[in-house]
Amino acid sequence: MILRLDLHVHSDRSPDGRSSLDALIRAARTRELDGFALADHDLLSCAAAADDLLVVPACECSTRDGHILALCIDRLPQVLQSSTGRLPTAREAIDEIHRLGGVAVWAHPYERHDAINEKAAALADAIETANGRAVFKRPQANAQAAALARRLGKPQTGGSDAHHHSEVGNAFTELDCKDKTLNSIKQALLTGNCTPIAVRDTPRYKKGLSQFCKCLRKPVAPGRLLKALAYLVYCFWLDLRFYIQNQG
């Protein structure tokens, strides 16, 4: 059976997430997905029963080498709980994900940079090559990620990187599974029975709203708040310019 799963979604438990789990579930149903991975930043959000919809327990792990999705885990990787505040290396995070029985996916590898640590990326089980937000700064980011996956011989995945329910399904993964279980999903990922699907790029103003929301959630100096507001306006301007250029 073919399952359509958005393998990279954030709830409002992430600092820059703006939607509740219930809102994400409703959005996934509206977009006719079979489920999604709830991958909040550096924490394991509690998955809820959603009847026909599968909510995959996950975490987006911050490392010194980049962000790594830990899929199909039931505990938070210990390397994310360091009292020193030191970010783990990619190897440390991936080793811990594997010890927990999870799947490690290198997320949006070229979102910010033109080069990454390919030796570290080779340790991951798969590469995310369709990400709805990766093109904000670097339009070629997803294409570069796909080229990386081919060089390393890694399976490819897709995820919206949604920070609001309206973004769910902007990118997702089709998986050829035996059944609708976490174990079957894990096996499909590890054996490469998965295909990334890019539906649409998320508008840039959504990133601006995420950052503005993050700013409002903690005590902040007026100058930083103004900076976040200016960034939001800048994102709206970029979207408007893109729209005008494509209308011509």
C-alpha cells in the first residue's frame, strides 16, 4: 500500500511553531494525507490518537553539522539534553537515534549553506530532498540535496517543514508499505521504498510570521521586536516581487 506522509511538521510546542496538534491533524486530513511526522525542535512531542491518521513520533535534532530528523522514536535522544548547552555532532545524534531504533534523516542540507559535511551526511539513513521552506534563501537547495542523495546512494524524503497548519502537505513522501504501522514506515525508509513529492514552495511571509511569533514568546528588547517586524515586512515584499515577476 502507498502511504502519503508529510515527514517534517512542527506544532506550537516548537518555539516558532504556530499551530496546535489538533489543527495539524485537521489540515492533514484536508490534504488527504495518511499522516505526518511531528518533529518539533529538540523535543519529543506527545503523539495523539487520530483514528485514520498516523502521527509519527519524531524530533528535529539540532547539531553542529546541521538539522537531523529522528523518526519513529519513543524517547528524546540523550545527546540533546546536555547540561553544558553544547550542540552534539551529527555522528553523536545519529548514533543515538539508531540506538533508539529510529531513522535518521538529514533535513534541508543546503537551506543555508552551499557546502556541508558530506562524511557526516553519509551516516544518515536518508536525505530530505523536498522541503517546502528550504528555498527561502537558496532556490537551488532542494536540487542540491537530491544531488547529494544520489552521490551518497541514500533514500530521499519530502516534508513541508510546516510551522503552521496551512503549510502541511506542501511537500510529503510517498512510501510503499506493507501496512499502516510505524514499523512498516521505518522499513520503507530504510530500504528506499519512498519518493519525495514537492507540491508547492511555502510563501516567505510564513517564515516571517514564524520568527515574529518566536520573538513574542519570550521577553525581548524593543529593538529586537522591531527587527522581527521588519523581517516580516521584508518577507511580504519578497513574495510580492516574486508574484509580480511571474505574472509578467
